[in-house]
Amino acid sequence: MSELSNRRCVPCRSDTPPLETERLRDLSAQVPEWEVVDEHHLRREFRFRNFLEALAFVNRVGQLAEDQGHHPEISLGWGYAAIEIFTHAIDGLSENDFILAAGIDAF
């Protein structure tokens, strides 16, 4: 389990610069199943045996997002949930995105 999963998201200011290549590489190594897309967002798709399992997972993600005050984009369908995470205030990636991804991985 990543040490990131033990951290809390901290509100980001709009003048905070998005993370760049080297720091992105360091953080993404801690959540290796997540794809860094265009250095802008994280993406991962989860597979389940049926809709109810996918829905239960999405509900757990939703509660974690509320607890962290950091809300991902979630797509839900029969047997899958796709999650995209980025920091809206900076239109890019921050440490918060990796903290949330690690928290989701800890389920």
C-alpha cells in the first residue's frame, strides 16, 4: 500500500502550478495501475462481475471523495467503473490527485 493512501487532500490554490514530468513520474510510481494522461489527469478502469458490484465500488469512491473534499469524474456501467482524477482549480495534476488514487487503490 502506498504511503499516499495515509495522507489527506489539502485544498489547492488556483495559482498552484500543475505537477511536471519528474514529480509526476515519482508519484505515479506509487499508483502504478493509474495512467497519467497528457500530464493532465489520472485514469483507471475497474472491472466487476455485475452492475451491483460496480455501483457499490462507486459509492465507496464517492464517500472517500467527500471525506477528502476532492471529487473525481466517474463513469459507471454494467461490470465497470472508470475514474478520472485531476485538480479542477489548476486544470491539471496535483499531489491531491495521487492521494485520492492511492485511497481508491486501498479498497
